[in-house]
Amino acid sequence: MTSAKKEEKVEDVEMKDDTEKQEEKKDPDLLSVEDIREHCKLIRKSVETKEPRFILRVLRALPVTRRKLNPVVLRTILKTFFTAEADKETKEKLLKFLPSATELDASLTPSRGKASATPLYPEVDFYVSLLVLINLIDGNKGAEAVECAQQIFMKLDTQNRRTLDQISAKCYFYFSRAYEIVQKLDTIRSALHSRLRTATLRNDFEGQAVLINCLLRNYLHYNLYNQADKLVLKVTFPEQASNSEWARFYYYQGRIKAIQLDYSEAHKYLLQSSRKAPQNSANGFKQHVTKLSITVELLLGNIPERQVFLQKELKAALHPYLQVTQAVKSGEVKRFGDVLNTFGDQFRADHTYTLITRLHHNVIKTAVKTISLAYSKITFTDIASKLNMDSPEDAEFIVAKAIRDGVIEAELDHGQGIMQSKDTSDVYSTREPQIAFNQRIEFCLDLHNHSVRAMRFPPKSYNKDLESAEDRREREAQDLELAKEMAEEDDDAY
């Protein structure tokens, strides 16, 4: 190899090393700006092709984009995109929510072409505005987030584009979230109702789903369960809504039914909510659903499986509920009271305290059932001491109610002050196995129906070129006549 070729090869290696170092040293903020620019291109493509899947792809990436946002990135995006004269007002309104260029330690100079005089698509405009709002919420700037959310909400009132439905739904959610942070959810209730009517008239299905869930969250935040139940009865939740919105809707319905003592329906809704929720993310939501589901299952008289409490992402959060479950299962009244005193604040934060206080009756029923199985005959005084009650009369009333409810089979002798247990009957001689089997069948059929509705079928345009039944019969008749003529010609030839 000649020396010239060697030198050329060395130069190529050095140039390659330099480019690799430049790529390694590329500013992460600059990469974030380029990612957002690609998202805006996808949004424009979605508007031009009328394909909503591109916008959905951008919104699915929103959690990742959210972690990359900072004032430097947002200022760069605003100055890069909002270059037209018509967009200057929006740019100035959004820039006032960000620190000025002199306050920022860093600045970016992204590679960009000539400034465009064409106004931005409304979809791109609202997407960038949404990023600013999310950054304010993450920065705990409640007052500024409310002001920004109000601007976006009022501006959405002037738009009526179906290509904007997905982004506007996200804006409604974070609008409600901004007011929740500053504890002013009650002030936006009428505005959400008004926007829900508009979304229903325009067949904005995603907007309807988000607004219904925001209103339910609004009512439940102030414990207005009757109003929330009336809203559920009056509205029709759109079937076209995403699984995330269905999961929220089922969770809110589960909370309403649990408070209304309809535990069977509540448990059904919570089970559907956990199935609709994302399986590999949304751990906080799954914790809330599981906590409420465990409480409702205990109120139904069932004991949750231990594996529920051993899930890696839920184990620490479900520890208080494991203690409650163990107290209910063993029928220890004193232990149940200690758990309620120890974890009362957490139960109130989880909105399950009212339901868990109702479990006191279940604990007593379990204790009475255990005593009934352990003793063939026992005095009311001994029952009162085992249940930590003040008097034998209270114990007699509790046992009488347990007998009436069918919890135990026993007889009371008021004169001698004793309870005498009867022989337990075989459960398989009753209708309980049939009822349980019927419930399982109904659940499987319901799951099958949901799966069929969730399937995507091709449009009917694929069969335009296929012949109809009449055309097929005519063709077959013609083929038969042709075959007969050919046979006759063969006979004539012979």
C-alpha cells in the first residue's frame, strides 16, 4: 500500500471519529426540539391525509415527550414554529408563561429553514400550547397553569374540526387537572357541561368520553355521589372511546355503586376497569382500582387471593389492605379497630374509609360464625367477652341478627342465656353452586361480546368487485349450456 493511500485512510478514520464525537456531544435539548418537530410533521400529515392514527401516535408518545420538556426547549419551539404574522399573538401569550431568554442559562440554535409566513395548522398550534400547559403543571405553577388552560379552553370554542378532536380531548383533561391542583374544580362544572353538549352534537366521541370522566371526577372529588349517578344515567358513553377512558369510566361507576351498597355491580365494574387499564404502565391507577376492588370484595363476603397483595408494583401500597383482610378473615374485632386507627389517614386519602368502616359488621359476622363452628353450646356472656362487647344483651342481638341473615344455623335460649348450634347442612344440596356457575357463564359471555365488539373488520368496499348470487347463477347456466353444445358437437363429429 502506498503512503498516499495510507494517509487518505488515516484521514477518513479521523473524520469518522470527529462525526461520532459530535453525535455523542449533541445537546439533549436540541434532540427534544427535533423530536417535537417530527411530531408536528406527523400532525400535519394526519390533517392532510385525514388519517387520525398519526395524531394518535404523537399523543401516545406524550408521556415520553413530557419528561423532556423544559423552558429552553419550549422557547425554542415557539420561536421556531410561530413565525407567521397571524401566530404572533398566540406566541406572545405562551411566551409570558416561560422565563425570559436572559433568565435562562442555556439557549438553542436549531437548524431551520426560512421562516414561514403560512399560519400554523390549528392542530399544531394546540399541540404546542398543550406542551406549555403540561410543563406548567409539572412545575407546580398552579395559577399560571390555570391561566394558560383557560386561554386554550376559550380558543377551542372557536374551532370545529374533526381532525382536532384527539388533541382537544387532551386539552380538556389538563384543563380540569389545572383547576384540580388549585382546588377550584367546582368553578368549571358548568363550562364542562356546556362543552359536553357541544361535543355530543358534533359527534366528537373522544371529547365526549374525556368530558364525561372529568365531570364524574369533579362530582366525586366533592363526594356528590347522587349527582354523579344522575350524570351516568343521563349520558351515553361513546363506544368509540379509547380503552383508557373506558377504564376510568368503569372505575368511577365502581366507586358510585360501592357507596350505594350495590357491591355486586361495583365489583363487576372494577374488574372491567382493571382489564381495560394498560397492563405495563399506569401503576397509580391500577393501585386505586385494586384497593377499591379488595374493599368491595370483602364487603361481598369474599376473601381476596393472597397473590393480589404480592404483586411487585402493588405490594407496598396494598399493605394496609392486607392487614384489613387478615382481620376480617380471622374475625378479630380488636385487631380490626387497631388497623383502622393506624391506617385511617391513608384510607381517607384513598376514598375507601367509609367502605372499610362498613366491614366492622363483616368482622363480627365472621367471629360469630367461627364461634358457632367451634362450640355446640355457648353462653351470651362468653360471646360478649370474645367479641369485646359491653353486655351479654348486645351479644344476643348480634347472634339473633346473624341467624336471621343466614350466617349461622343456631337456636337461642333466652331463659338460660345460651346459643346452641345446629348441624351444618351440605352446601351442594342448595342452589348456591348453580347460582355461582350461572354467574361465571354470564361473565364469560359478556367478555366474549366485548371482545367481538373490539375487533376491527375491513370496510365493505372489498366486495364491490365480487359477483352477486344472480350473476353467479347466470354464469353457471351459461357454462352448462356451453358444455351441452360442446358435447353435441363431439357427438356429431363421431
